[in-house]
Amino acid sequence: MGEKLLMKGAEAIGEAAIRAGCRHFFGYPITPQNEAPAYMARRLPEVNGTFLQAESEVAAINMLYGCAAAGKRVITTSSSPGISLMQEGLSYIAGSELPVVVMNVVRGGPGLGDIAPAQGDYFQAVKGGGHGDYHLIVLAPSTVQESIDLMQLAFDLADKYRNPVMMLSDGLLGQMMEAVEFPGFVDIEKLPKKPWAADSMQGKRSRNLVNSFDLLPEGLEVMNKKMWAKYADVEKNEVKFEEVETADAEYIFVAYGTVARIIKTVIKDLRSKGHKVGLIRPITLYPFPKKQLLALAENPRVKFFLDIELSFGQMIEDVKLSTEFKKPVHFYGRQGGMLPEPNEISEVMLKLMKEAK
Amino acid sequence: MAQHELVAAGFGGQGIMMLGKLFAEAGVLEGNYATFLPSYGPAMRGGTANCAIVISNEPIASPVLPHPKVCVVMNLPSLKTFEPLVAPGGILIINSSLIKEKAKRTDIKTIYVPANEIAEKAGMTKAANIVILGIVVKATGAVKVESTKEAIKQTLGEAKAKYLPINLQVLDAGLNFDING
Amino acid sequence: MEQLNHMPTPLMDIPRSYCPGCTHGIIHRLVAEVIEEMDLLQKAIIVLPVGCSTLAVDYFAFDSVQSAHGRAPAVATGVKRALPDRFVMTYQGDGDLASIGAAEMVHAATRGELITTIFVNNGIYGMTGGQMAPTSLMGWKTETSPYGRTAQANGYPIRVSEMLAQLNGPAYIARTDVVSVPGINKTKAAIKKAFTAQIKGLGYSIVEILSTCPTNWGMTPVDALKRVKEETMKYYPLGEFKVAEGL
């Protein structure tokens, strides 16, 4: 770790990607993440990397497809409407088992929406988004520092499982500046080899084919079974979450990303008044921390969960499924970039606590 | 160290963002955690600009400050918007060069600073934001004067190093202002 | 008996599943012959699109990347930017390239992306069963223009080569045919020039090859060849539209 720097979220993720061994960026302008491509356009030439502004998000994601097929670490950053356009490509990338990293700096929607922080793309990110039976691995940082730390993991997971990884951020994390420390540079030469890559035969092997296509039903099922075996490993090995004050908590908040930060302020406030509240913050949205939520739901001490989102209820479905309806799961959400204030959330929690008694 | 909070607001072009960044940067130079959250989008062009800064020696929970402990307002619309939001017992710093109205609240400390006049007298008309930075540093004690000067030096960089002495002069003018007067 | 010719090494020696009379087989072979003659096999990567040519994932004996409909030029851009010293090509039909992939094609061309496109133009969607293409000629009856293509309903067929020739990025643009022996020979020469443009780093290159689709045209293979000579070539003149200096 080096010294602390005050850096904008969107720029920090660019630097973090470079340090994680990524030298290729393809993207298309969209607010609120334009600082990321601008940073990469300046920075990548300094490390012999490639920056290319594509003609559309559709083209950008397919450039990622080609670059990953050729065996290189590659990233794009975009925001909700742009990510929608990338769903076709993401489906092909998942089907062809290619490692890419895609950053979604989520803004308000649907449609043109607005450019304020939102969490309305949870379903799109976690439940597939594009056509077909596949998963993205989804990481949700809640600070600029965590965006940096998870970037390395994002590339490693993408390579390990040959699967697209999405970093689900939001406009607030992209636009804010925060004191951060960067890890050192990954030695690209020492990254695991990719013998499957279509990087040309070079007189060393027979041909490689990067492909998501098999006209024979029995063939396609085999391909998809292989992918789902991989997802089983992902669910077993890669769950990440943070627990705050859950050891004695009777009332558990569930929140991710920016919202979880606000909840931490709420917890301090409620704890100071003697209320036993805690937070479980999924860091991986897929794989979801199902077991940890179930364990809390099965604990007789825990009275209920309160899921808070910048949507009108998406992650709550996974919270309910994970807790197997063993405890009530309440919900509070704001929309359109209206961030809930700590007092507002405290009041919701206090009211629910009163009703539960 | 308590958590220090600042919201600064004014017209675009008054150097509001720079004021906030310098404050946060000074905090970082002392090894603290800091967040700087700008208002952005359409608000960046022509309208009001504001930013929220948190400095702490512990990891910062929410960077959003609905009720900041310290608030700077550089124009009248910002006074109207932010006066009601300041935390009870907090500080409201008002640029009295541009705001002729007085604050109504009695449960907060108000500091009236003729920042434009002070900046002009100190030799740089446009640097009212640096005067206010001096006031913020003095009123909060969140960061040291030396760190603030270093933040200004680093932000100007070598390309604009010639503006450093005048900026420091303006900062000193702010620091010398009697905030209890 | 003496074998006078062999299957070029860049092609898999297996039966093709194209329809009888389809010209994809000829074009595959020409591409393979040129790759072999120019010794590009070991550094070649082909990007295959969606359409009949998706079937080619089984036919080229060198690294292949199958891509989404129309996106091959973007995918090839990603491959080439990752590995600038490799030989990278796309092989696309007219629905893929001129309709859904129009943006990707135009922008790869104007960037002067160092890739080569083999553009197989038979004026119809083959794989999906004979729908109207952006290149279908006026009056052509297809599944989705059952009363014939009209200007009022469908607008006019796109002349891709002429359109791309307006751009600065392409180094080589030619339109050829594979409906006669001289046409086939000229096509091979054009493919060679296009590949050379890439190897020499001169810019984007594309060979538009007028071809047939007997099945979806509802014609015998011989009548289909005749149609190209009598109709297609009149709207799509053969020739070189751009030849960069140094070719």
C-alpha cells in the first residue's frame, strides 16, 4: 500500500484496473461515469495500454468480447442505459465463457431516468440481464477504497471462472472523492496462462474456438451444464459480505453499496440509544450470502430484517428466499436519487420495532 | 478526533468545489479518512453548486450530510436552502459580501465574513473561497494550517506555483479574521 | 490416379452443411488458399458472425471466434487491439454486415481498423429462411417482401462498397463475384490484395463478393448464377473502389 490520495471514484477504478493487470479499455460516453474513460484515455498510453472510444455500448462490449477471446484482461465502464445495450454482448460473453469486467455506475431509471445514484439495476445484474441461462458474478463496493480493492478480485474471479464480472456501483460512488490507498501493480507476465484463448495457433497447437453456439440440443445442454457446475463452485467459494454489530443484534438491516454506508450511520445512532440493531451487507450480490442470512433468520434472538434499497424492492426477493420466510423481512426504499436520510431510516426501524413488540 | 463535517454552497464559479477539495485534501495529508461528495450534473452548469466533506480518523460511514455540523453559504439561495439544515449547535459561515440578510436561527453559531472584500484587500479579488477556507480551518480546528497550505501548494502544482504566495496571503487574511467579532 | 489438388490446410477436411449450389464453399476455399499461400495460418484469427456463415465455426482450421449478429467488426477490433501482430478477419453476410451490423462495419472502416472483411452479398437472409435484406434488389420477392421490394415500403438496396469508399479509413475495397471462373479468379486476387493491405498496415480492407442463395431465391443453382450476371451485377457494379498506395 502506498500513501493516501484523495481521488474521485470513477478515476480510482480506472487506476485500480490498470494495477490489476488490465491494459485494454473500450467504452462509450455516458453520465455519471465519464471520468473513468477520460482517466483511462490519459493513463493507458503511459503503460502501453489501449484505450478506444467505441461507436456505441453495443460495439464496446463486443470489443471486450474480442479482446478477452484473445486472452487479455479488459474492462469497460458505463451506466444503466449503456449497460442495457451491453446485455446482448454479456450473454455471448457468458456463453463463450470469457473473462471480462464491466463496471455499472448505476443511475436512475427506467428509460432516460436521471443521473443520480440508484440501485434499480439489481435484477438486471444479478438475475442475468441478457438472454439465456447464465449468471454474472456481481460485486457491490460501498466505498471508493472498496471499489479499488474489489477490482483486483473482479479480474481474478473473471479469469478463474472464465465468466463476466460486474462491479455494481452507483452515481454517488462514481462522483465522490475519497482518501484511498492503491495496491501495487500485478505482474502481467505472472498471471495464469489462458490456453483456451483464440490468440492464433503460433505453430504450437491445433485451433482454438471461442463459441457459444451448438445447434445440437444435446451439445448445448452439455455446454450449459458445464457453466452451471461452475456457478455451483462460485456459490460455494466466493460469497463475500460484511456484518456490522450482528453478534447481539435483534433487528437486522440488509443493504448494499452506498445505502449500507448510510445504515452504518443509523446503527451508530440507534446503538447509542440502546437499540440492538445490526447490518448484513452483501459484497457479492451473486453469489448471494444465503447461508449467512439463513443463520441469522434461524437465530431466536433475531426478530426481523429491514431491507433498504435505492429501488422499490429488488434485492428483497433474495433476502426473503435466503431467510426462507423464517422471520419477517420489511422493506424501505427511495427512488430517483433521493437518498434516505439517517433519521428517516431510524424512524422506519423504530416504528417496526414498536409494532413487533 | 470527532468526525468533522462541512457543506459548502454557492454559485458555480465561486470556487466552492475547490474550497471543499482543499479542506478534504488537508485532512488526507494528515493521514485521515476523508470524503468529498459534489453535487453534479445540471447543477454544475450555472446553477448552485455544493459539496459535502467529511474528515475523520476512523472509516467514514455515510458521505452524505443532510444535517452538517458546519456549513458555508456563499450566496443568498444557498443561505435559504442550507440554514434550516445545519445541525443544532453547528456553525453557519455566511459570505456577507454577497448576502445582506441575517440568519434566523438562534441555536447555531453564525459567522459573517465579508469574504470578497477581504480577498480584494489581500490582493486577489477572486479568492473569496480561500478566505472562507481560512475561516473554516480556524472555526473547526479539523485540520492544521500547515496542512492547508500544503494542500494549496500541491493543488496549484508546479505549473501554477507562481500563484502560491498570493493564495497563502489570502488564506492568512481569512485565518486572521476575528470569527467571534 | 494423380491428385491434382488438395484441401487447403486452413480448411477442415469434413463435409459442409451448406445447401446445394451455395457459393460459401467456393469462398471458404478461396480464403483458405490465400491464407496458405501468404503463410498466414499460424497467426490467423477469424471472427464469424450470425447467419449461414455461423456454420463455419466447424470449417476453418485456425483460431475462430463466433460473435453476435452484426458485431463481428467490433469483436475483430477487440482481437486486433489485443494482438496487433496477428492476422484478423471477419466473414459476414449482407444481413449481418449491412443491416444489423451497419454501425460496427462503418466505424471499423473509418477507424482504418487493421482487419479484413470478407463480405458475402447474396441479397437475402439465408439462415432465417429468405427474408428481405438491405441488399435485396428492387422488386425481389422474399418471405418479408412477398409482393416484391418497393421503394415506398422498403427503400433502396445499399451499395456497401461505394458507401465505404467515401471514408478515409479503408485501404482496399473491391466488389467481385463467384458466378464464373474468371470471377472466382478475380475474387481470389482481390482477397490477396485485401489481406496484403492488412499485413502492410495500410488500413481496413473489404472484399464484397456477389453470390447466390438458390434455396431462398427458389431457383436452381444454374439459374441463380444467371441471376447474378443479369440482375445483381447491374445494380452492384464489379471493380475496385479503393486501392491504397503501396498495394
